[in-house]
Amino acid sequence: MTLVTLPGQEWVDAVGPVSGLELAVWELDGGPDRADEVRVVVPPYLGGGKRIGALTHTPGVELVQLLTAGYDDVRAGLPDGVALANAAGVHDASTAELAVALTLASLRDFPDFFAAQRDQRWLPVKFHGALADRKVLILGYGSIGRAVAARLAPFEVQLTAVASRGRAGDELVPSVHGVDELPELLPQHDVVVVIVPLGPATEGMVDDAFLSAMPEGSLLVNVARGGVVDTDALVAHLSAGRVRAALDVTDPEPLPQGHPLWSAPGVIVTPHVGGASTAFMPRAVRLLQEQLGAYAAGRPLRNIVTPR
């Protein structure tokens, strides 16, 4: 039988059995038992990229199936001839929920309420921002971007979707704009949700010019990767009170103590927890069952980002 390694016994129990495959535990911590027989490896969800070098112990591996949607920290260390598949779709619900939660928390001034609660102070009533009637731009309209749009639509917002290239819309947006239209679109929107992959075309794309094009008092929500945003430029715009930000990811990450982003006005920071919710495990198990079943049967695989 073909040997497949999963990152814990709980995964073996949840995924298996799969016809034609033998499932074993390996967390990429040194060499696995029967290393020469391993053909498929599923790295741990957390820290898998840092351990990818352990594949030198498994010369016969053919496929690495990630539990993350992002793969920028894995690709460089992948041995030649090994296919790489990501977990596109697994994190849609969880990450989209967080994007909406961050947007609402910032617009409704939740940090002020939390601080007052810690101090046991009852704040006087004033009007706070609402999500209703806002113009929201979603930068990155893949599966997670569409999941964000689906959750925002009931809030009575006006949605605009932007992707690398323009294309026809769907049931949520009349059209998808190309990224080249951003200079004209940004000044027209109150909220910008960023959910693009990190790569040469997107690294640092939210720079001083991008932030300067956003209207005074607008909100940037980043649930993509920290490197998509120029941190120094963002700190400058936050400090000037021009924009607000709600960030699940930062650059650097983890954000070190004393970094000016911690104390910048108008910012919410969460520690890269977009995919870390109870929605993760059942969706990941379904993906692995489908993917491993297809592998065993010789059918085409999903989510291949680096072919053999």
C-alpha cells in the first residue's frame, strides 16, 4: 500500500481509512519510519514551511498537500519533482468571518469599549460608524474574496471586487475590476479588504501612494499577508489620523514588542488567526479525503500550485 504521512494521530483518525493508502503520523521532525516508502506528505498546519527541509529524508515523495492556503514559505524549499497542493477553500469561511468581524469592530469602535470595560467605565452614548451604506472594495477576488463578499452583502453595502485582471462578475458583483483600476477606485471607497496572495506582484502593493488614494477616515482590513502592506507607510498614515486599519497579519510577524504599529492610533491587530477556528478541521478533513482518494485512484488532484 502507498504510504501517506499526516501531522498527528488525530488527523489519521479523522481522515482514514482511504482505500489503497496506508496513513501514518509524521510531523516533519526528523526522518519518518519507512522513509523510502513515503509518497504523500501533509505537513503540520503551523510551522510546516519551516520544516519542509525534512523532505530530504523521503526521496520517493511525490506530493506535498498543505493545510494552508498560502504556500510562499514552502515553495522555495520544495525538492525538485515534488508536486505541491494548497488548501484553497478550507479557510474561506473562517477568514471571511474574521474579515467581517475586524471591519465591524473597527467601524463600531470596539477597542474603546474593551478599554472602558477593563477600567470599569460606562461610556457616554455617541453615534459610531456603521457598516451599512458603506462602499467596500475587496482586493483579491478568489475563493476567500468571494466568501468575504457573500458575508458582507447582507449588511447593505455597495461591493466592488478587484482582481489581477478584469472579468465578468457573478451573483455578488456586476463585474470584477482589474488591479490597474485601483488609482481610480480607491478614492471612492470607505473600506478596503485585502485578501491577495503574497508574491512579486503584490509585495508592498499597499504603499504610500495606495494609502494616499484612500479617503480620509477610511478603513484598511488586511487578512492576506503582512508583506502586502508597506508597514512604515501604514504607520505614517495611521499616526496622521488619515486612515484606520484592522490587521490579522503584519510585517514583521510576529510583531515585536515596542513596534510602533502596536500603539498607532486607529489600529486593531490580531495575531494571524484568520484560519484558526473550529471551521478549519472539518473542511480540512474533507479536502484530504477527496485529495487522497483521487491520488489513490489516479484521478486529477485539486489545488496544484507546483506540478511535478
